Amino acid sequence: MTRPHVAAALAAALGTIPFLAAAAQCRPPASSHEARLLAFYEAPALFSMGSAPERIPAGAVSVGGEAIPVPSPDPSITHPSFCYQYTTNNTKLAPLFARPRIIVGLPAGFAIEGSYVPPVSVSNAHVTIGSLALSRAQSLIVGSTSVQLQMRAHGTLGRIRGPITCPRASLQRSDPAAPCYGTVPSRDSYDPKSLGVELAAGTQVGRLDLYAGGGANWLDPRFRAGFTDALGNVDHTTVDVALVRGVAYGGATFHLRHDLAVSGQLYVVPADVSTVRLGVAYRLR
């Protein structure tokens, strides 16, 4: 039996309550499938730099956006190994993550960058995510080459809702002791939460800026189940992990005009996943 069903059976045997809301807290180890899966899906939401390092004049404003295809994890980690057993998490909530970006230049080479995705529904996911970053760019001459260095700190908070533990395809009415016994898909939530620091270096070749960088991210995501089975048992189990991940990335920014550029980036979290990020930016002033 799952934990909610065991508790419900005990309550009924003691003649107490016919309805039970389970709200257990699970803290799986970093090596568990649950922790690895949460880290996997944190990667697209990480607020890494979206283009080549650039010193933005104080008062200048750049607006744009980026799109990140959401990859598919290794099938093995979609089967929980610590908090739940004998289930398969739904990892196809949305095929693409997209967000706007705005950068405002500050004095002394500093810049502040923000992004906010308001509550929107994409495929089976309902997404709300906000991010903020502070950076400083500096130009150096290495031999005869001009190099742009950029140091950056960033953070992200958000919530993604959707049928993760018990999507419609997993619902069943044949075995009350088996997972997903019911007729209504789960309403689970996944809350990405991260802080990160990074350093990148870039150089210009004609209208093309090439760059590479790396850093570290501190991840503190939370998952909360939300499933009510056909017997009225409610599962609100939470899964919390705390992880540190090293990252590396490289990319290019192509200047179509002096005020318009497109970028592409390969973002690699060696312990979890590699993603591709595509972006566009327009300089307002």
C-alpha cells in the first residue's frame, strides 16, 4: 500500500475518521532518483547569462527573450526510488520554456537584469517564474585581443503546476492499493529555487561575439504532491532537496544591427543535463 492508504486503513480500523489528508515530508539523498529529477528540471529555469559579455552604458535598456527546449530525462530517474515507489512521474508537461529578459545598464560597468513569466498555461503546465541578476563587465587587452569579462550573480524563484505523479494516462480503478487509484489527475506543484554565480569571457570577431564561462548553482527546489484518490484519501507529500551543481557554457552572439542581436548557447550541468538556449535582444537606448 502507499502511505495514504495505509494511514486510511489504520484510521478506519480504529473507528476514527473516514477521510485522511496525508502531508508527509520527504528529504531524499542527492543520489536518489527524486533529487536527480528535480535538479534535471531546474536546469532550464536557471537564469544564466543570455548573450555574450558586454559592457552596457549606464541608463541603456535592452529587452528581449529566450527559448529553451525542455529535454527528456533518462527513463530510469523518472521512477522514484526513495519517497515513492512503483510509480512513474510524468515528465512531459511542456516541450519548451520561454521567458522575457530586460537589462538596465548601471554606472561602473554594472547592470541589473530581470525576467518574469506571469501565470500562464503551456501544454499541461501552469508556470510562474521570476529571476533577477546583477553583473559587472570589464574590458581587458590580452596581447592584441580585446576580451570582455563578466561576473554575474543570479537567482530564480517560481512555481510550476501540473499532473506529475498521476497524469490522466496513469489513473486506474482496478486496485485501490496501487498508485493513482482515481478518476481525477493530480494537481502537483514544482517550485524551482536557485542562487548562482558565474564568470564568462568573450571576444569579438567581426559582427560575431564568441564566449565561454562557468560557475556554480545552489539549488533548493521543492515538489508537492496533490492527488485525491477515489476513496477520498489526499496525498500532499512534499519532496525537498538541497544540491550544489557546477556548470559550464559557451555560445555566440551575432549582431544583426547595432541595436539588434541573436544568441545561441550550450548550457551544461555535468551532473544532470545539457540544454540549448536561443535568444534575441533589442537595445532601446
